[in-house]
Amino acid sequence: MQKSPLNYKTAIILALGISLLMNVLFLIMFFYGRDAVLPSEVERVRPEFHISNALMHIFFNFSVTFLLYLLNFKLLKIKRFPQRFKWLFIVLITFICTPALSYICSSIQIQFADLGPYPKQFIHGSMFRDYFIATMVILSSQLIYLSHKQQKTTLENEMLHAEYMKTRFMALKNQVDPHFLFNSLNTLSSLIKMDAGKAQEYVQQLAYVFRYTLQNKEVITLEGELKFTLAYCHLMKIRYGESLQFVQHIDEKYYNYSMVPLSLQTLVENAIKHNVVSNKQPIFITFSTSEKETIKVANPIQPKKNTASGESIGLSNLSERYRLLWNKEITIRNTEGVFEVEIPLIP
């Protein structure tokens, strides 16, 4: 969470800036417009300029401005007042305290410094200067407060949005895991009936696969995803034998690129589910990377009859997860009897 800018450091910096500005204006009026700042009864003799007087004047303005900033910062942090009344309350309190602070600081200044008649008249005689400082303090304090409040609100909204996206992403991932478990157990059930030896080998591979799914990672490297997917492919080959073949054209330079876990497994599962896999119609599933920093999974289209649609959990789920994590889109193509899905790899 952002630290509040309504602190001593901010008050010192702003007070110093305003006091220097006021001193510059004072010097301009002192040399070129004395009639605007000195009472008419003061003898019109050009005074000598002393650097000590200027420094004392800067210190006087700084003291008043700094104290007014501390007062405003304190009032802005009060939460008991409704927002629409707080601003009026701050203006009222500041304008009441300004002449009192100015008188106290000027009295101390005159007490400890020999400033001559003109600066003394200027110190006690410029209510315009005091309320000009007060107005600048009020406006700048309000601006800082509202700006910080807006930034804080924006940050909180971004954190809430990120938390929502994370929750939504995990909901999608948790939707995939039971689906994968259900299909794996169905396959195991079929193998037990057909071949007990293959069923035992299947269980061993399945244990490795489930250890992977239990890692609960949001992203994984291409190398890690390939290892898992090949283990899953081995599971499928135990069931389908030579009817199911996998071909790889993977450039190792992309091994450390990131992707969503279970991406490739989802596409393999989708290909097997929606296509005929048999000795008469074997299916080849190809993995290949490209210079576009993508990995493509392709398979020939050999549609089963009366296949129920599973894309709501498969491809649409995968597409949504990429949008949530990286605002990236997967590419789906169905051309010339080949179904292809291209997934972005994240450097």
C-alpha cells in the first residue's frame, strides 16, 4: 500500500518552495513597488538591502507555511467529518489560525533580529501576504490529498481485479483437473478388463502424471510441460498401441519459455476424444515450435460419429486461461483435413 504523502517531508519541501517564492515577490516589490506594500506614512526613502534581512524573511515565511501545512495535513486525516463539510472546515480553521501564527512568528523574528523600520512595517502590515500563503497551502494540500486518494483507489481496484483474475483462473484450472481425473479412471477401468499387465503399467505412469497436476503452478516452462505431456502420451499409447503416434519438432531454444500447465495435454486429449483411433485409422499428433514463438499441435481430422462436444472444458477453457494470464490468444485452424491449435510461448 502506498505511503501517505501528508507527512513532515512533504510539508518541509512545500513550505520551503513557497517561502522562497514569497521572498522573490517581496524583493521585487521592495525595490520596484514599495508603495504597494508599505503604509503611506512611512518615509519614502529607498532602504539598503541586507542579506540577513532576506534570510530572516525566508525563515519567517517558511515557519508560517510549514505550520499551516502541518495543520492542514492533520485536519485532512480526520475522518469524523463528512467529505463535503471537511473542506469548509479546513478553510475556516486555516484562516482563523493564519493571523495568529503570523503574529507569533513575526514577533519572535522582530525580538531576535534588528531588521530596521521597513521590514518591521512589512511584517506586521501584510495580511494579504498571510492569506495568500494560507490559500496556497489549502489548495496544494487538497490537491495532494485528492491525488493520493485517487491513486490509492486505483491501486485497490487493480489489486481487487488481480485477485478476481487469480480466483477465476484457479476456478478454470480446478475445472480441468477433475475432468482429467475422470477420463484417466475411465481409461484405467477399460484396461483392467482388457489387459491386467497394461493396467499396472498405466497406474505407474498415472501416478507420475498426477504428481505433476498436484503441483498447482500457474505457469510452467515448455520443457516441463513436454515431459508431462510425453508421460501422458505414454499412458495413451498403453491403451491405443501403435494406433496412436506422436511426432516432435521442438527447438530446444524455447525450452525455458513459459506456458499454461496442461496446455499440450488438453490438446492431445481433445484430439483423441474427437477422432477415430484404430489400426485401420491410426492418428498422428504432431508437436512443433515456430519462429513466431509458438508451439503448434496438429492432428488429422478423423471424426467419430455422435461425439459429444467437449470444447467448453477443453479449448475454450485453455483460451480463457491464456487471456487471463497474459492477454494472449490461442489460434485454432481447421483446414484441408488437419486440425491445428497454436499456443503462444512467453519469453
